[in-house]
Amino acid sequence: MVFDPRAAKLLADGEHIILDEYPGLRLVAGKHSRSWIYRYKSAEGLMRQTVLGRWPAMSLIAAAGEWEKLRSARSAGADPATQKRAQRTAARPAAAPKGYTVQALWDDYIKGHILLHRKPKGAAEVQRLFLRHAGPIAGQQAAAVKRSDAFGLLEAMASTPVVASQLRQELAGAWDYALDAGRLPDETPNWWRQIMRGRLRSKGKKIAGERIGVVKRSLSEAEAGELIRWLPNFSKSVCDALTMYLWTGTRGAEIMSIEKGEISEEADGLWWTVPKAKTKNARHALATDLRVPLVGRAELVVRRRMAVHDRYLFPARLPGQPMPQKAVQTTVYYHQPYSATTPESVRPRLSVSHWAPHDLRRTARTMLAALGCPHDVAESVLGHMQPNVYNRHQYDRERREWLTKLSDHLERCAAARPGG
């Protein structure tokens, strides 16, 4: 098959891609990475394999070049896997370095700070960030890491500036934690705070090979109406999730983890109370639960799902788990007119393109502003922290008033067909 980078990104753990034009070369997905593997038969007729490198750091062209060299060596009687083991054994140091290594510093930062102040999903992402990208310095003595070491690590990630910036930020925090805890000498410089400042900026995403830059998308009224009419082409779960984005303005993570026990019938209608721990503001002491009035199509979605689900209204296939937010994102991309994912599959293509689920939250906020909703009310609808710490008003009445107006506006958009 022809190599498709998008299909490679969507590989699940244990899945692989075989390339017909390179016999024995395959891309194998692990839990945290994807690696180029060369599989072959040894002189004794046994199946063996050797890792060529990780994708996307090693491109298809680079992997094909390495494959060609190993294939030639095997034809000459050599065994690539055996040779690689011998080289690795020869290069292994006699003893592990002693002292406070970058790995030890990072472990302390994870245990003493990240696990205490981040949600499990966020903590896992931070740990994965280090494991994937900080390997070159993990074994070094933390106090001896030089400015050039820090620069070299981030410079090697120039093609992914956003990831490099995240790694830089977390390593800076880890060094600060170690200095505060007295595990590093006071005079140890925190190079991560000084290098590459302002130079790690996103170049924006690419669509069909064309870089479109950093886009903060908000759908127009006509686009919103067209999309609402198109939503039934999605599966029922994705259609309902996207409806909740538009009709409530809440975050995807909040929508996908909604539970039956968070819904209450009150005097003025149906309410969804998102626990503070599930919101993005969980770490703020003054943050509260997010109160979301359910009106219009949002109310219909929730009532219908409550009738058939006992806990999560958007359940995953695994019992007791919510449907992952990424499932909605990848499904939306799959139906975009420019999506090359499994091109042989026939499916309806979106008539409104170049948007992601989070853009619907931005659309709801933009429409509220256009309808005349006061800034503080609109921000409370989205669950943003209010800058004025003295204002403790909860805006329940105002939320219901303006989400009702938004619901009416969205229905008008859906009913107004082009040329009508």
C-alpha cells in the first residue's frame, strides 16, 4: 500500500502498515510511539526483526535508505539484528552514572508536583512528553547540563515548535522544583528559562499538504445553519456531541464525560452541573462547579440519552468509560472533503469544511456576542474564570436567558436555506 501519514497517526497500539514496494519494511504502532521495523528471515530460516527508527523523526525516505542497507547486508550473509545487539553491548557503559540525573530530577517533579496538581490525563501527557523527547539528556547529571545541551535538544525539535515549547516549559518547571527542594546547588542555572524564548511558535496546521497557518475558526450564520442540517450524516453519538457544543458552548472534555447524576430537574427547567474537578479551572481555589442550563436541542439530546444510559451519556465501548473526545475530532476530520484517510472508503463529505469541534464552542461565543449578550454572562456560559474576584454572582438566570436566545438563533440559522 502507499504510505499515508494520516493513517499512520491513527494506528492503534499493535497495528501496523506494510509497504509493498519495500518487502519486510513496516511501520508498527506501540503504546506511545510508531517505529519503522525491518522483518526478515535469518540464515537458519527464523523470523527476526530490527528497529530502524521512530516515525516521524525518521521519514519514509530515511527508513527506505536504512532498509536498503540492511537488506543488502542480509543478502551478503550478515544478520542485522545480531549485529545491532553486538554494537549495543559494546557501546554500553560499564556502570550507570551516579548522582542526581535529569531522569531523577524529572521523576521528583512528576511525583512532587505534576501528580498533585494536574488531572490524570494531563499528568500522563507530561510524562509521555519527556519519555518521547528528552531521552538525549535523561542520563546526564542535572547540575552539569549545559546551555548548549538544552539548546540542542530543543533545536532538534524545530519541526514541531509547539511540542518543543511544551517540553521547554515543563523542563523549566522541573528545574525550578529541584532548586526549590535543594536537590540542585543554588548556583545551578535554569537554562530552560533562558533559551529559545519567543522562537518556538506554531506555524499552523497543514491541510492536503498546504499550510493554512494558525486559524481561530468561527462559523458564520449560514455555515452554522448548513452544518446543523448536515449533522444527521454523522453517527448519533457524534451528532449529539456536536449539537451539545453549539447549544451549550461547553468544552469537549466536559461534554464527553457528562454523567446522568449531574443532571437535575429544577423549577426553571433542566440543568447540568459540571463538577469543578472536571473543568479546566479545577486548580483555581475560587473556581466553582459549572452550571449549564439545557435548552432546545441540548435538552432533547440529554433527555434521550438519560433514558438509555445509566452513567455516562456518551459511553465508550469499554464498560465504565466515557467516549474519548478524540473520537469526535477524528470523525469530523474523516468526513472533511480534503480527508485522505482510507480513501477507498465511501462516505458523505462535509459541505462546511475547515473546522474542528472546538470551533463550535468559539461559534457559540461569537453568536452570543452578536446577539448582545453581556461579556460577563457570555464568559460564565463558557466556564471562563472571571477576572474580578469580588464578583461572586453565579449568573444562573442570565445563562438560561441567553442560551435560550442562542438556541432560538441557531434554529433560525438551520431553517434559513440558501436563496430562501
